[in-house]
Amino acid sequence: MDESESKRDPAGTDAGLNQGPRTVPLARRQFFEKLGWVGVALLAIFTVPSTLRFLMPRRAGAGRTEFDAGLVQDYSAATVSTRWIRRHGLWVVRDHSGLFALQADCPHLGCTPRWEPQSSRFRCPCHGSLFSLEGIALRGPAREPLKRVAIRRQGERILIDPADYVSLEDAESRGGYHVMI
Amino acid sequence: MRSKSPLAWMRRTRLWTSVFRTGIPQDTREQHAVVLSNVFLHLHPTRVPAASIRFIRTFCLGGISLLLFCVLLVTGVLLMIYYRPTPELAYTDIQELEAVVPFGQLLRNLHRWSGHAMVLAVIAHMARVFYAGAYRPPREFNWVIGVFLLVLTLFLSFTGYLLPWDQLAYWAVTVGTNMAASAPFLGHLGPFSVVDAGGDARAILLGGEVVGADALIRFYVLHCVVIPVVMPLLMAIHFYRVRKDGGVLARY
């Protein structure tokens, strides 16, 4: 095959194997080449989204997440109760009119702050953010206040739902995040 | 005049000649043939100018990174034999490696320190290339490959950091993955976010919204399988391109 002939080969796939007229076998070859790419595309269409879905974490079902946090009078002694910190990651705080629950999750990068009774502050060990009793960011990289967790009173019992938490702003505008005692 | 030594006899066997197509090179041309016909050596140039192997040219930083990668590969595979990536076992397995397993402490520390050193070596390598202007054409593509390798090195370091499952690991990864939640497009707190908290970059990394058992196994798979498979591929391209782009001293 000379140079001028190879230039006429539009697909560039012919390495001199075909001696006869080129148009028919090339069209056939190009067809199968395209078919191959269609196969690859179909494979991608079916496998890429399902692989991504596979990597997505499973979502928790609509199970009951609210727990019984004990009697109202259990929270009368201390300002901040740390009894649920390990199991549910929240504090129950007593203020002048009642109770509210703070999520123990630093709004900066998600570490768990510590309650410091001497200074009545929550301090994050990771980057030193400091929060007031109301969960307002006083210092450090955190700018937003700690989240409020849904809390309600049923007779003499306190019920808390750790899966239901909102910003301080939303907690103040909606009900369900403060219990009067 | 055939040599009668056992070594020479071995080199004439059919087995040997089937593996090694070229004999002991006798001249420059045969030396080139040896390099070109070997899958590992062909990544290298067939001829290296003496000036380009002067220490001051590269400070051997790329080579040091490669050496550390090899050390990490060997020690990492050995550590995998004793390490089980579940919250109940991970921490105690590391304690056991440190205290009970013969040479476990040595292996673990080799792995840990080599990992830290590799991050430093790779960053120093990048700085050297930058200050030498070696990212300029025709090597701009190799610079890009290098950036991917740097990111993968950092990602290896980050994913490996969680595996001891101690307090430092736990909170470092909490902080690091929360940063991923602020990534543009793919983080639910980031600018132009297109995903919610249950399906963003952090959730895919952690397998949930907190660092737990799902996060540990995902980091383990990334650290021990995914990244170590991708990286040698990019490394091969990286080394090959050094040769193809004209070597250390090339000026265009």
C-alpha cells in the first residue's frame, strides 16, 4: 500500500490487510467499532449511577429516635446536665424559665466541646471555640451557635429527640425546643 | 570460546533467554537494547547525561519519594496481616502490634514515619521542580500528573491517619471530613452545593454523617486498595514522561 492510498483511508484502521475494494469492509468495521462504543456507553449508563448509589450511605429509617430523659426534677440541681453526652451527644441546660437541649457538636468542624462548670462555658478541644450557656459562640473559629435539640414535657417526664435539631434562630421562632418548668 | 562457568551456562539456558532477550551488553547500542526491552527499565532514559545525576540538580527528592513509597508498600502489606478495620478491634490490634507481635512495633513505626517522610519528600520535590522552573513546557503535563500524585499522597496520609482508631485519629478525621462538607458543589455546606447532608462528599467518605464503623472500613479500603492501585499507574506515567520530555536537563 503506498502513501496516497493510506491517506484515503478515512478511519486509519486499514493496515494493508484488505486487498479488495475498501468501502464495504471499512463500513462494516466502523459499524462494529461504533457498536462497541455504544456497548461501553450502555454499560456506563447502567453501572455508573448504580455504583454511585452503592457508595451513598444507607439512610436511617423513620424509626423512633425520641428517648425518655427522665423526670423534670432530675434537672433542677445543676445548670448543665451531662448525663446524655455519651449516648446521645447533647446537654440539657437549665435556664431561668425552663429547660432546653444543646447538641454537643461544634459548628466549626464537628468536634465535641466540653462543659466547664468553673467558667460556665462550653469549650471545644479541637480549635478552642468557646460557647456560652445558651450555646452562643463567644470566641474562636466557630461563628454559629450550638444547635438546639427538640425537647418536650409529658406530664412529669422529659422527652428528647436527638434526630430533630435546628439552629438557635429556628428554635426561637418555632415551638418544641424549650420546656417551661 | 564458550565460558564454562555456571553463571555463563545459566545465561545460555532456554529459560534464561526466554526471559532476557539481550545478553550482557558489550557496547552502547546493546546497553540501550537492555533498557528498552525491560518493562521496568524502559521507563528510564537509555542514556543519562552525567550532569543530570548531580545531586544538586534534583536532591534525589523524587527518588526518595519512590523509595519511601516502596517501604510503605512492603510494611503496609505486612501490617494488614494483623490489623482488622472494625471499631472493636482496630485500636487493640494496633496495641498488639506495638506490644506483642514480634517486630510489630518496628513495622508500624517504619510505616508511620515513612508515611510522614513521604509527605515531606513529595512536597519538597514539588518545591524543587517549581524553583527550577521544571514545570514549564514541554513538562507541563508531567507537572499536572505530579499534582495528582501529591494529592493522592496527602489522601493516603489522611486515610491512614484514621486506622489506629485513637482519639487523635477520630477527631482529626471528624475535622477533615467536615471540611469536605464545605467543598464546592459536592459538600452540602459548600458554595454551589448540589447535594444534601446525606449524599455529599463527607457522607460518601464516611458512609454516614459521623465517624463510625462505616467510615473506618471505607478509609481502610481507600488506604489499602484504591489509592495504592491508582498511584503506581500515575507514577509509571510520571517517570516515563521524565524520559520522554527530555530528562532532567532538557531545555526547549
